[in-house]
Amino acid sequence: MFNNEKPKLCLSCEKLILGRSDKKFCDSYCKSSFHYKKTLEEVPRFYNLVDNQLKKNRRILKSYNKSGLATVRIQILLEEGFNPNFFTHYWKNTKNDIYLFVYEFGFLKKDEKFILIKWQDYMRKTPTFSL
């Protein structure tokens, strides 16, 4: 270190840094810790919010649809954090019922219940492009 230079301190733990002049952290733990704390302070990105809700919706639908077909009260799913506004795609059957899907798990609102189904290969053969 030259006489006119200030000693550099770690951005995470504020200990004196030894080594290269452009070094910002004393070790890899401090670097990781600093960046982890920084991400916690940031507002979550829209992508992360959507992705997290889709994962939660899928987990909830999967837990209530063990057999491939089930009926569940809407309120039960909502209380667990299910949000029907987040889905990946839809499928319209021959009766024009529109099932919304979260990956391979689908749901259809009927009165105060959701009918839960699992994606089947035959659903791919009937593409629909309008709601």
C-alpha cells in the first residue's frame, strides 16, 4: 500500500483487505453474504413474483389431485395461497368448458368448486386459439 492510499475495508464485514488493489471483499463468504443481503433489500422482480406464484399453484394443485381427477372447494385452495389468475395455458373441451392449466395440472371453476384434472396426450391433438 502506498503512503497516500486509504486502507480498503471489506464491503461486508469492514475488516482490512489485504491483496489486490481492486479487491472489495476479504473472502468469498463476505462476498456471498453481501450480495445475498443486497438481493433481500431489492424489490422482487415481476418475473420472480409470477414464477413463484406458478410454482405455488402447481404444488397446491398437485397435492389435491393425486388420482388425476378431483373436486375441491375454491376456498380451500385460496386459503393455501392458490391464485387462479396465474396459469400457463388452457384447454377447451368439446362442451366448450375452458380448463386453465398450471403446467400439467388443470382446473375448471364450477359453482364454488374447482374440478381438477391432469394433462392428457389427447388434449394436445385439439389446439384452440381463442377463448
